[in-house]
Amino acid sequence: MAQRQAVRGTSAPSETPDDPLSCLAQLLQVRPFLDELCDFGGHWASPHPADRHGWAYFHMLTCGECELEVVGQTPLRLEAGDVVLLPHGDPHVLRALPGATGAQAGVVAKAYRNSIRRKITLDAEPDTQVICGRLQFESATESLVIAALPQLILLRGPEWPDALETRPLLERIRDELDADRPGAAAITTNLASALLVMMLRAYLAASSASGGLLRLLGSRPTARAVLAMLREPARPWTLTDLAARAATSRATLVRAFRAAVNCPPLAFLTDLRLSLARRQLLRGSSLGQVATEVGYQSESALSRAMHRRHGVRPGEIRRAGEAASAERRIRDDARLS
């Protein structure tokens, strides 16, 4: 009983955070990797193939300008200070702007320095510098949040609400990589992590018309309830429990959820559990393990719920995931051969 009262109370800041975005950042535990420091000039192009499941690309332009081309989208012009995130690891190309002067430049990868690969164009004076990296998402919770993001997020340097803070971060990352001092890889990774949280904050603040999960995360009461669900999807949540976590009344919480996603909190919880289950099954987890992790008392209960909601059985989803993994391995082997 004492434990139940502690859960429903509002005194523990870790249970009902005042800052949902900080709580989300801790929950995600996204690992940024800085892969390349690129100095390009002339007519250059830098292709990036589709990345494997659970990885995203990001690029930070610290000097000059270039063009980003993503399949299905109009090419984007990037300028110094811009940061772009491709949450789903889609294939894309960074290239010189149309009409760039200078020789047709070849790109060569130099030796690794402090775990960072250095790329530079030959036979052309570099005028554009790009820091290229990736994000790794390891859990189904992270994938669920990332899945709600669009194909591409671009934050223009001058238009950031935190522009005065982000510019020095970009410059510090660049300077650390340029200087190649001991500890540069660790320092720049932590700086990149902070920068990406700032990017997510700016995006959430400007995305009132985004998908349902993002709308819920953009409002403090609903964000608290959603984060509680994400932290403990298997817990037998009641509306009273969720309202306590959100520090609001049950009626207010229901109205907020209906306004954001047109369904009450417990119906959203069901959808959330099934989404988490689907992602775990696609990764090859066993049905029994998934059922336990998302709050179903048996494999058959999860199977019935998934079939009722999505019209498919868990086994079909798991087999589809295995087939997709095999196909990715074949593509990767072909690319390396």
C-alpha cells in the first residue's frame, strides 16, 4: 500500500518531472557518433546510402554552403550554421551548389584522427566544411519516438530560438576535431548530444501540427503521462495513476488527450503497447518476451489484441522482420564486395 501511495503522489520529481523534454532525453539515451569532418571545394558530391535499422543521419554545416538531395524531396540549400537530421536513415547526397566553379573534385578519405575520418577534395580549394554523424537508437521506445518524426528535420542557423547558443557549440565541435587533441572524440560526442537535444526542443516547439505522439510530448501534462507509459509500458496503468503522474485531474487529462490525438489516455496506451510490441517483434524478440514487456498476461492475449487492432498475427510480423534483416544483410554484403 505504501508503494502504491508513493507512485500516486506528486512529491517525487523523478516520477513527475517538471521538464518533460529532459526526461525524454534521459529516456531515449540516444548515442551520437561523429563519423567525418569534411572539407570540400569545387564540384563535389558525397553520397550516403540507406543506413540500417535503428540509425539516423545528421549533418552540421560549419562553413560555406551546399545542397542536400533526398529521394522524393526538393533539393535543399544548406548554409553555415544549419543542422539537418534524417531520423530514418534515408539515402541522400550532399553536393556542391549548382553552378559551382572550380575543377571536378575527387573526394579522398584520409587517415582516422581521434576516431574521426577526415575527407578532403583534391585539386580544389575547400570552401565548405560539414560535420557528418549518425545517431544510434537501441530500444523500441526510442524507435517509437523517432518513428513519429518526419523524413527530414532542418533547423536554419539564424532561425533557431537558441541560435546564440548553438553557433558556439558548432564552432567548438569543429575546433576540437581540427585540433585533434586528446579526448576530442569524447568531448565532441557530448557536445553533439547537447546540440541534438536543443534541435529536438526547437522542432517540438514549432511542430504543433505534427503526429499524435509529438503533439502529446509538446504539452506538459500529456507529456508526463506519455513518458510514464514509455517508462513502464507493462504496468497496469489506471486513469487515476496517469492523472497523478500528469499532476492534473482525470477529466482534464482525458480532454487534453482527445484534443491532441482524438482518443482517451488508456486507448492511447493500448496503441502504444502494440506499437512497442510490433517493433520488438520486427527485431526478432520472442512472442512471450514481448508480451511480458508490453503488459499482456499471455502470448494469446497479445496475439488477439494485435489481430483485432492491426489485422495481423505477431508471428507474421516477426517473419517479416527476419526477411527484412536477411535482405539488408545481402545488400550490405553486395556493397562491401
